[in-house]
Amino acid sequence: MSEALRFDLTDPQLKRDPYPIFKALRDGEPMHFSPLGFWIATRYDDVRAILMDRTNFGQGDFLSNIRLFYGPDFDVLSHSAYRWLSEIFLYQDPPRHTRVRGLVTQALTARRVIEMRPRVQAVAGRLLDAVADNGQMEVIHQFAYRFPTLVMCDMLGLSPEEASDEVLAALNQAIADSFVVFEMRAFSDAELGLANRQMDFLMDFFGAVFAERRRAPRDDLATALCNARDENGPLTDHEMATVAIGLFGAGFETTAHMIGNGLLSLAKFPDEWAKLVADPDLAEAATEEILRYESSLVGTNRTAFTDTEVGGKLIRAGERVLTLVAAGNRDPAVFAEPDRFDITRKGPKHLSFGGGIHFCVGAELARLEGEIALKSLVARFPQLQIDAASAEWRQEGFMFRGLTKLDVSW
């Protein structure tokens, strides 16, 4: 195998700047079978074809997929983090996926998201009010992490006591520590032990929230999840806690990182920041370009149900595919000058919300949060200076890409 095509999940370059690695794969062998034991798809058309194909690709047998990395005797479901991952609808196939996702969309309706706009705007305003007189902030912890987290707390109806600064910090750290299991690799006992303990904390926390909503219903997403039902009945308390962790984590792992990644991109392309200052209504388009150019979600996995040809390669039934959506988003066959950040870009859609039956259920909320975050920052701090040299990329895992530090001033 050519050194240029080496794909190592532990390579620090994947955290610093994965795009040269993705380009080498896309140019050299876009459907690449890795010595790690799975296929890697890097072309836009191949990634999209796999994500949209519900007949030939899906999640497959979860236990078998995990045991590929630990051996046949590994007790997958004895680990809280893996048990949670096996139960979220993202990692399920129909009919279970259809039922749980349908009940979640009953609660997280488009109307509910639209009606949240003034409250989302208010959350952004409060956070920026708190730092306005300081002339500076470390934007990741003081704004990017807190904004979508507080929005989800508001949607779930958490009280200020339930969502104190200390609680939010603990929840965000628990998400970061436990969501590493989205990566398809073997973890050390210490890594997996930490993920399990943090998942237990999350299940206990959200379980208590739903128990309280059953006792005292409110007009919030938590109560709506309690009330959602189909012909088979409502979600169980365990299912609701599982879903809530997924929704809460999506805000932290994707929306928070989208804000940080976007500000860093705007720092690297100052003309684009100037465009946004001149026309804040570009915030919606800028959010889409951030999702394409510096996707928070790097990749997602699928299993072949049947022998299927993709990109000129035959993927055998049972084989796993890592679809690198971030690589597809930089495919020059689809996007003109893909390595240029352009908030007025027109044309094909990015892949960052996935596709098919697993298209991100919170996509519209993420878009709303991205738009409001950018508009709020531009309106409040049009002279914002973003210190790109201060940026530090997170080190936990590979599948979610985001910053842990970025300084700004005004």
C-alpha cells in the first residue's frame, strides 16, 4: 500500500488538518479497503450513494460490528456506552429505527423549531451580554459550547437549577468522554471505562428529567417526548433518556463545533467576514458553507447488506464502510475550488447532515442555531478579531471535528 494512502485513526494529522489525507485517498483510491478492516469512501457521489441506499446499506448487526475490533467473545452490551450506541435510532435499521425516529419527530416538529427562534435569539443575546464589556472571550467555552447546550436545555424545559453552569459543564464533558464510541476502533480499558461511567451519569440525569415530567407535565420537548406514541404505545423512560442524550450530544458535538469551526474559517478568509458584516442576512448561507467546508461530522459508518458495487469496487455483504462526509464535501468534481471558503457559494448541497433514513433529525434546529449565532456575533461585534493562532483542535476521537480553544476580541 502506498504511504500516501495510509489511513491511521491515531494519526495526529487527522486532528490538525485531515484534508490532505482525504485528498490523497480521493485521488488515489476513492473506494479504499483499509488494513484496518473496512472500506473508506471519499468521493461525494460514492458517499452520497451509500448514505441514500437503504436497500443495500444500513447499520447491520451492531454486536458483530463492534466485535470486529475486540474479538468474538467481547461482551458488547455489558458496556454502558456501547449499549446506548446500540439503542439510538442512528445505529438501528427499520423497523425499530422507523418507530423511534417517528416518535422523536412527533415531538421535535418543524413548528416547534420555528417557534423557538425568539428564545434561541434570547439565549445568544444573554451569552453575549455577559461578555460584552470584557472586550474579549475564549469563544469555544464561553459561547460555542454554551449556546446550543442552553438551547437544548430550554427546549427540554430544564430549570436554571437543573441547568446550572456546573451541571452544563459536567454534561458537556460527559458527552465528549462517552461519544468517542462513535469511532469504530478498539478502546483501552481506561478509555472505555471512562465512557461507560459518563454514559451512566447521562442516563441517570436525563432519566430523572423525564420522571419529573411524568409527575408534572410542562409545555416543553421533554413532555412532548413523554406524550409521543404510535400503535405500539409511547417511548419507554429508557428510550426517552437514550434519545435525549443523542439530541443533547448532537448540539454539543456538531452545532457547538460548527460555530467554532466557522469562526476559524472566517478568520482564515477575512473577506468572507467582511461580506457577513456588510450583509448579516448571509448568515444562513454562511452556515451551509461552514457545514461543507469544515464539517463537525467527519464520517459515519454503514454495513453492506448485499454484495454491492460502489465506485467500481465490490463491497461484500457484511463489510463495513466508513463514509467520509468531510472528504465528499471537498470533492472538486462537485464543488468548484473546494478548498476555498465562500459564504455566497451556490450549487450542490453538503453531506454533513447525512442522508436517507438517517438524515439528521435535528438539522433544522442546527441551521437555526448557526444562523442566529453568526447574526448575533456580527451585530454585537462587527469589529470582531478572531485569533486563528490561538485555535486548538480537540483530541478526543476522530469522527467529530471541532476546537477546544479560540480567542476573540473586539
